[in-house]
Amino acid sequence: MRVAMYYRNSDVRLQESPKPEIGPNEILVKVISSGICGSDVMEWYRIKRAPLVLGHEIAGDIAEVGRNVKRFRTGQRVFVSHHVPCMKCRYCLAGHTSTCDTLRTTNFYPGGFAEYLRVPEINLENGVYVLPEELTYDDGTFVEPLGCVVRGFKTIRFRPGTTVLVLGSGIAGLMNIKVAKAYGAERIIATDISDYRLAAAKRFGADVTIKASEDVPKLVRQANGGRPADYVIVCAGAASAVDQAMKSVDRGGTVLLFAPPMPGTQVPVPFGDLWKDEITITMTYAASPQDIRDAIELMRTKKVVLSDMVTHRFGLADAGKGFSLVASAGESIKVIIEPQK
């Protein structure tokens, strides 16, 4: 079968690889749509394990089922989680599924930028979801990232009728904007360095947009009746974004660190102000099985529509073009690879 083998952001090669063979408790999925995630182009993180096949935002058809598999059948349209928690350890039982050792070590094989992938037993148990008929394969590529956003809103205990500031309007920021709107935010403010992304933020639900190079805390207050934001969601990994967040959150408010920082990133924390103003700083990573189910339901019921975010599609042979687009952070939002083309 064909795969897109990642060596670095500027070097993604179409190669041949053996079609995976499944065991009795596994399934084989024919990948139809596979989204390029922002984390796929974090070269400082990916290149350490290269060459490898990336891709974890996938949707496809079950092509084969192992002889012991009873819950699924060939032909079903599915989304498959690449990382899954065990749901049995002390971390999972405490609700911290993202810190589960199983979640941090599981994956399907070889990756979503391939014609087929093998789903191991643990992923089959806790990470395979049949797509409702209302959802397309493209919708399926949004399930995992939307699940991560849903988890973030649970983490901050979001209350409707409040002001949300989203720092960074890439794909993650834009999905946070859409969910904030769906959940009843009174006002949504978004920032970015790119005019293209600011226009997208406005199109997808932001009431106010601010260039990230400007005095963001001041302009947030001007746009919000003199007050800072109730919730600040940091969707940019830059230390400057975290600094802006600390200066843009209201008393009793919450800062959510959503984007992964570069290794070694340190940010001065104004402890006195945080203590005095009862500011909560929290973070989120990955999505639990329940978050995935909630994400699917949000899309199934059209409370959150994400299909309008797809800007580019490429066949497997042109996956490198997709990586270049996403890595450049230029005029693209959701880039989808179609491995069967």
C-alpha cells in the first residue's frame, strides 16, 4: 500500500509499505479522509522519531475484522482514536485520562496518512466510533480535535453569558471560537498575527478581532465594556501569548493553556496578582472517550458545524504540499489528505 512518509516538514515522501495484517482482536480500516493537525508540523517534536507515518485525525471504512471482534463489521464508517486511555488506572478513575500511561503509549499503525491502518485491541476497545449517517468522512477528521476543545470547556467549567478571549486563530483557536458560540458566550474576542486568520475568526463567530502585535489587554477592555475577559484560551504556543493572557483575564477568571509550548519555555507568573484576583490557570491535552462522544453529538445535531473550515484537499502523493501549507501558517485552515486518491 502507499503511505506518506514524514522525514521533516519539507520532506514528505510517497512510499510503499506492506499492508498491515490484523490479529483476532483487531480491525483494518481503509482511510478515506485524514486531516493534518498543527501538531503534525511541530518539527522539533516529530523529527526525533522520523521517518514515520503521521496522521491521527482520520475517518474511513472498516475493511477487515478479526475473528474475535463482535462489536463491529466490515463496511462500517468509523472514526478511530490514535491515543486511548485504559479507563482503569488511578489517573483515569480520577478523571485525568490524558495523564494515563496507556494513552501516552498507544497508537494505530502505521498512521493516518496511509491507505490502510491496523487498529490494536486497546484502541478497538476504547477508541472506535461508528460515524452517524449525518456526518461525512470530512466531519470525521474533526472528531478528535473537537473532542480536545470540548474537554477544554469542561476543564474551565464554562458558563454561558460570559466573555471569551481566544489568543491565536489557527484551526484550534477557530474551533474554540465555534464551541464558545455554541455554548452561549456573550462576547468572543480573537487575536492573531495573520489578517487571513483574523478574517476567518470573524467569519466563524468572533465578535471582535485584534492583531496580536497590538496592546491586546487594553483593546480587550475597550471591547468588553471596560472589563477583561472571563475566560482566556491560549491557542498559540508563544510565551508572549501567555503573558497577554495573564494581563487580559478578569478577577475570578480562568486562563486555559490549550496550545503546547516549545520545550523549555518559561513565562514569569505574577503570583501576587493571581492570588489577589483569584485567577485560575489550567491546561488540557487530548480527549477522553466521553469527550469524543460529545464531539460527535455536537456535529451530528449541527450545534457545531466544522465542514466550512476545509480549505484544501490533496491526494496521498501530494501530502507534502499539505504539510507545507500547514507549516507555513499561511492561507489555509483545515487541510485534508485523501489516501485513496
